[in-house]
Amino acid sequence: MKLLPLPFLAREQIFKEMEISELLLLSFISKRSRNAIFDMRFHFKNSMETFLKLGNEDGTDSLAYGIFYVGELGTHAIKWRFKEDSEDVKWEKVRINGNSFECSFEFPDEIPKMWIKDSIRMDFPFIIHSHFCNLFQLSTDIRVSADLNTLEEFPNIRSVHSLFVKGQYGCMAKLNNILNSLEISDELTITPYCEGKLSDDVQISKMKRISLAQGAFFHREHFLNFEGQNITLIYFGRVGDIISEDIRTFIREWIEGEKFVRVESISISGFGIPENEVLTTGGLMEGIESKRFDPERRPSVLEYTDSMKRHFPEDRTEFRDALDIERKTDGRLATVECSSGSFYFFVWPEETIRNFRQNS
């Protein structure tokens, strides 16, 4: 049965029954098939964010790439690898994002795999990402998930929305090379422990959102000069050089309103405290003007903003031993809590406070 000559409604019903990967493969066949899919103007149930996944987790091919979209399970749309030109490979011509390529296809499982000629390895990730986003009319923001253990090179991409660095142990030199070559507009997440010094050329304090599962290289000068919105910092089994006095400095300067004006949330687990001292919220805030929870000023539960949800597993938080502070320049409220070597700081969204007081 020929698909494209069918009436629009019949073709629409067929397209809706197809998987994302099947539609993507169909779009490679011809400009006409690509336009037919584009004209469908898909409205996805979940907001779809596209990722480039670089580096192969099983370590079998350090130059493996893949693209996947985030739905409920983070479903892959297609995978690809590179190989040298060979007569043993059956190459087929396809057009992707206006570019003509020779490639070969395999279908080992439900995720199709493309073999791409090695000569375009550095450009192909950007090309197929652009094609995918244009086809389904998605944001062209580039989010990259890179496995630091197996990634040997980074493609010709110089600006990304988000970078997620995966792996167990990482090479600091490799991490510095990647971060020095990229402009990250929104979020940096680093999972592996990397021993060594972060390059002075890496402007980590200027990044919008930072999440470090092994934060040994994030130092007090980074923290006290942070210009972004969100920090999540964990020192697993290692005490960082951020100490309680640095946190007090941060709080005092936030209250004055000259620094940290963009901060929404900060979470630090494992900061340094004086030996044999159990630091509570009251102890941390000693000498700093603060108030206990007032049910007329704010809700008892903080519903996370969308940006906060990227850093915390739940949608909300309830405070147990918290104190509130107020910024002198604009009256913004923030809540501070300290427990078991962990520090939490949340700035209340203005809309939340306004709606609460109007309805009280």
C-alpha cells in the first residue's frame, strides 16, 4: 500500500500509530515524506526534550552516539555509530536536514541503528539533532549527555542548553577540555568524581544551574562568587573546602541584596563544620537576623518551581527546623535550614507569596 497518496485523515491515523523512530526513518526517504510528517504538527502528550547521548555506556565503542527524547522512560529514537568506508557495507543515500549522506541501517532491536561514514563523525550529531527537532517542531535547544569514561572526542557543537556528564570516575583534563570548549546556557550536571583542579578558564560560577554529585573541585571561591540560580552540591565521603563560615557569609550577603540576586535554591551536603560540633539551623544563623515561621507571611510548604524540580526528587518540601530571612533591597523572603551537615536555602517565588497573602 502506498502511504503518501492516501487522504490526509487516513494518513494521519497511520502516522499516529507509528513510533517516533519509525517516523524518523520515514522522513529520510524523501522530501515529500518528510513534509507529510511535518504537516502533521504533532502535539505530544508530554513536553519533549531532545538529548544527544555521547559515549557508549558499555565501553565497547567510545565513538558511539545516539539521540533520544525524554518521555516517561527516556525512549531512544535512533542510535548511530561510525565506520570506515568499505565495499562490504551496503551504503544507501539519504537526505537529513538538507544534507545528502551515505549510511547503512541495522535493526537489532526496537531501536534502529545507523552506520555512518567516519568522515562526518564530528558534524553528524548536530545535523541529525536539527533534523529531528525541525521534523517534530520541537525546541532546537541542544542537551548533551556525555559518558566521560568512554567519550574520546566532542563533536562540532560549541553552544548547548544543558550538559550532563556521566560515569563513575572521570579525567579532570578531559572534563576541563569539554567545559572550556562549550558555552552552557542553562544547566551543568556532573556525576563522576574527578580528582584535580578545575581550569581557571571554566566560568562555573557564572553558570545558571549547577548539580555536582562529587563536588570536590567546587571550592569556596566558586560558591561565594556564584551568579546563577541553582546549586546542588554533594561531597560523598569527602569534606569540601566550603565551611560553615562561608555559608554564613553567603547568607549575610544575600540579605544585603548586593550579591546572589538570581539565586533560587542551594543544597550543599557535606560542608565543613568545626570538629565535634553538631550544627543546627539556629547555630548556623547565630548573629544573623532571622525569624521563625510566621503563618501569615508564607505557606508552610514550598511547592518547587520548574527550575527547582530539576534539582530535587520531589515536587515540594516541608520545613522542620527552618528560619526565614528577608532581603533588604526588595523584601524577598528566603528560608534556611541546616541539618546533619546539609544546608538548604530556598527563595520564595514572588507569585507564591503574593497569592498566599491575597488569599489569607
